[in-house]
Amino acid sequence: MWANDTCNYRTNSQTEILIDWLTNHSLQLVNIPGVTTFAAHSGRGLPLVIDLTFANGQVAQYLMLYNWTVRQDLSYESDHHAIQWTLFYNAQSINNLIGQCYNTKDTDIKEWTKTLEANLNLHYAPLHLLLDKNKTLSTKELDEAASALTRVISLTNKQAAKIRRPSAAAKPWWNSELSQIAGKI
């Protein structure tokens, strides 16, 4: 997206495809131009801007993402600097009410889905109203359905999801898709 005089990014067809995709989805770059997001530990090479933050049109329009900054003090051992921002102005944080975190990445999706379907059948009464596209629901009905859906998902996680066991070495954001992409670089 940003290029220096020695880099003609327009000749790279993958860059063109990415720019077209970002444009078609109304995504806007949030980074502050020129602020470095990567510096190799080896000391070779120039500091780069390769970690990018994008916001969709509504987030950008209503200024819901702000205070974007690079935090080298939070990068620990990574060549990539931590990027921090605030999402939603004046939002109130919510404590984890169930006190348990689940590892959805390692959860058997077929088992979880089967359990979810069984639990949806058990709590069908408040949720069935959501299926009627012609009915206008009252606030009370919507609240009851939202509460029922929250209970169903919480129960399903408790029954079928793997419990998250935090690790200092874990990178929960890394997945097989990123491994494939990294292999192409």
C-alpha cells in the first residue's frame, strides 16, 4: 500500500488484487503513515510498515476505532511491534461472567455442533419466535430470546468445548491458514 521509490508495488498482481478487495469492502487503513511496525532482531534490513490495521466503513464513519498506536514495550520478543487501539468510544468493559475461557480452535466442531443442536431443541420455546420472519418481536421477547441463546451457547461450550489453558508460549491467533500463507512467503 505504501511504497518507497525502490519498490514498484503496482507490478505485483497480488497487491492489486488485495487493493481491489479492500476497496470493494470499503475498508480503510488506520495506520499512521510511516510509523514502523516491524524491525528485524538481526539488525539487517530497514524498519518496515508491514502490520496493517483496517476498519470498515461504519467503524471509520462513526470514529469507533481511535487512539491507534504502536507499543514496542508490549512486543516482548517479537520482531513485530504491538499495535494497540481503542474500539468503541465510551464502551464499558464486561467481566467474564462464567469465569471460564474456552479454546474453540481445538474444539471438535462436529461434536460442538451436535451438542448445540441438542441444546437448541431443549430451549426451543423462547427461540422459536426468531424463526418467524413475519412477526415483529417486542423488546421483552427479544431479551428472552437473547438470554436463551446465551444460555444455550454457554451450556454447549461447557459440555463440548475444550477449556483454554493459557501458556506464555501460546499464539492463539496463529492457525493453519496462516501457516499456509507463511509457507508461500
